[in-house]
Amino acid sequence: MKYISFQYQGRAGFGCVDGEHVIDLTGVADCIDLKSYLQSAVWGETEHFSVCPRLLHAEVVQQPVIPNPEKILCVGLNYESHRLETGMPEMEHPVLFTRFASTQIAHGAPIVRPHVSEKLDFEGELAVIIGRTGRHIKAADADAYIAGYSCYNDASIRDWQMHTRQFTAGKNFDSTGAFGPWLVTPDEMTGLPNRTVTTRLNGEVVQHAPFSDLIFDVPALIEYISTFCTLQPGDVIVTGTPGGVGVVRKPRLYMKPGDEIAVEIEGIGVLSNPIQQER
């Protein structure tokens, strides 16, 4: 199943995509958003769908899949192709940094290039949405804590990212974290290591890799992260980007106003965003 967060006639809501319609689940089990629905007693059930309103998908304005996650934990240098192209040494542990929820945008919304830099780079990635509270989760048990998957574009301002050894500034400009188009439940994503992520800039492939190329796979990331913090429903783990980023290309390849960037993951679909100059 596919779940989205949306705005409709001035109110926030969430629902399940059903063809050209969205089953509006707002208020079911007193849930006000998708994050609260993930931890409700009715998550995963469909009996209540028949009594919920049906909205035309074209009439809702999509929002980031989880607009208000407690945590967004991103992983750097997690594909061998990306590690090699950056010249970084092998890592014993995952390289983690955080992204603020306020930087997120939805499928179709513009990624904004700021006034202070022209070095706006693409990073197509798999996002993992947590569905259960957990601490000290073993990799063998990690699948039980996953609510679903989505596409993410961890668009980065490269010069600001390199101001210090901490990535925070370059990874947290407003309107640079594209998240969508929806959450796809794990039953539709079996055989994840054999699926691929592809990034296209103006229709041209700039990144492509199977998830089997992840240095630290999803279960390993969940085990590592849950060792130091409690994972909560709605938390997002952005698992890293493959080789092909613009900053290492010769000549450099950065996104500019008027471009269209798309991240496609087999079994999920396409997250597409235009590039717009900051106003």
C-alpha cells in the first residue's frame, strides 16, 4: 500500500492512495497525521477504509511523506562507488548527520537554490520510515520496525557542506530535502537488495545503483542507530547516495534554476522536483 500526507481545502491530512483517489484516513483512531497513524492499533488494517471519504488525488497537495519526524538521520559515504569517487577511506562505522524537518519539501515542490551558492548538488537516496518504537534492535529483527520506504533527494550545498568537518550547514538549507512521493509498505518492496535507485537530471541518468551496493544495509543501520538512540514511529533514515554526484564530476555538474531532478526507486516510483532560485 501507498500512504501520503497532504493538504486539502486548507487542512492537513493523510491517506492511502487508491488509483486516482486517496482514501482520507484523517481522524481514524483519533490520528491527526501519518506519524500518529503508524503507531495506532489500526495501522496495517484496511477494514475501516470503506467508511472513509475518497478524495481525488489530483485535488490534494502532497506534503513530505512524514512532515514532522522527530528524527531524520542521514548516512554519508554508504555506497562504495561514492566513497571511491570522493577519495575517502573505508569506514568502520556509518557516517551519520542530521537533517531538519523544516528543510523538507514534497514531491513536485521546488528545490530552492540559495542566493549564497551555485553549488546545489543532487543525492538520490532510499528513505526508511520507522514504524515501531525500539532501542538496541538487532539487525535480524530490524524488518519488524520498518513501516515503509520512500524516495529522498538529500540536495546539498557543497561549499557550505565543506566549511567545516561537520556537514550540518550544507545539508540543511531551506527547501532542499525532497521526500516522496509516498510511503510504500514493506510487502511491496520484497527483495530490496536487488532493487535500484536512479537519479535523472533533465532526463539524463546521473546516478544508478542497486541497494546491494550499500556498505551498511538497512538492518545494519537500524541496529547501529538504535544502539545510541530510541527510534520512534515516523523517524526517517536516509540511507546514502551512490556514485555520480555533481561535485566530483569533471566538469562539475550542479542543479540550476529551470532544471528538473527525479529520483526513481523500483517498487516506489518517482520523486520529481523542479529547481528554483531563492526569491
